[in-house]
Amino acid sequence: KAGVTQTPRYLIKTRGQQVTLSCSPISGHRSVSWYQQTPGQGLQFLFEYFSETQRNKGNFPGRFSGRQFSNSRSEMNVSTLELGDSALYLCASSADGQLAYGYTFGSGTRLTVV
Amino acid sequence: QKEVEQNSGPLSVPEGAIASLNCTYSDRGSQSFFWYRQYSGKSPELIMFIYSNGDKEDGRFTAQLNKASQYVSLLIRDSQPSDSATYLCAVNSGYNNNDMRFGAGTRLTVKP
């Protein structure tokens, strides 16, 4: 069974640009969540999607957005990149909407903003 | 603000010892509790989850939950050098949605 697939693995972008990250959950998983991980802040919750609906959102500015498609694949977009957006972005999927069994994480996308 | 706090560490134990990792959370409505292990340069992987007060054992790992004290812990018995990693406590406060919050993690080193 394939795991959670995130693409690309690495990205280097210039300040002011925008970026789109992709996540394909485990087959059959309908819940997809996104996290930002930095050494100073740890894992910070961005948003969660279930059946194409955003059910919850963390405390990030509107530059961070996402969506989920009918096949449960999800994308995350960051517009007007800032240096502080440099981080590891992790996608996680769960089989059920209540996260009874926790997450399976993807390998992440390492974003560097220069 | 829903907070999850972990003992900051780093924690160092000799091989074969018991490692004790602690976590407190602020939201009394929290429903489920998780421990993840993250090796350097890798993504987190789920070790255990617990919902009810008391202990839950899985091999060398025991999770303990005390909802009255808003406290969850992870014990690793017979610690091995391969257990050296950062351990993340996660708390889900949502009921019909996902509101999974992570602690900052505790770095554990098991010395041979």
C-alpha cells in the first residue's frame, strides 16, 4: 500500500513568488492535514480537509491556502513568499474524520525562500 | 489557545534504562492523544495512541493518560540506541473535525 506522497521534495523560491505543494494521501484516506515544521516553532497546524471541505484552519495568514480534490489529493499554496516561510511542509492523511488512529505523514517538502 | 507542552529535554539515558517522556495539554475537551517519533531528517511516525485514562502497553512502549491532571506520558523500557529520536506528543481536541496540536518535542538520546 503506497504511503503519503508529497511533491516536490525540495523547492527553492525567491521572496515574493508563490508556490504550490502537492500531497496524495494513502488510498482510501479522506482526511488530509498540512503542517509547517521549523526548528523554532515545531509542528504548526495549517489546515485540514475532509471530503473536499476545509474543516479547520490554524493561525496562519491568508497567504496560505489549500484545497482538496474529489480524489482526496490536496494542494497547498503560499503566495507572496517571505523568508520566514522557509520550512518543512508536512502533509498527513487519516482514514477517518475523527483521527481515531492518528496520522500517516508524508516525507515532506523542504521549502527554502531566498 | 490550545497548548501542548513537553519537557524540553534533551533527555539522555543509558542503554537498557527506562526513558520517561512527559506532556501536558490545556484543553480539557481533548479526545485523543498520540505519541510520534521523528528521526533526524525524517517525518514523524506514529508510535501509540491512547483515549482512556490509565495505561496502554505496546511492546517496550507504555502510554499513560490522566485526563484529570491533563497529563500524558510515554515510557520506553529497555531503551535502545535506535530509540534515539525526537518524540512528539500530539493532542486532538476536535470531535468531528481535526484539531491536532503537537508539542515541541523531546529529544531522546540512548547511550550504548
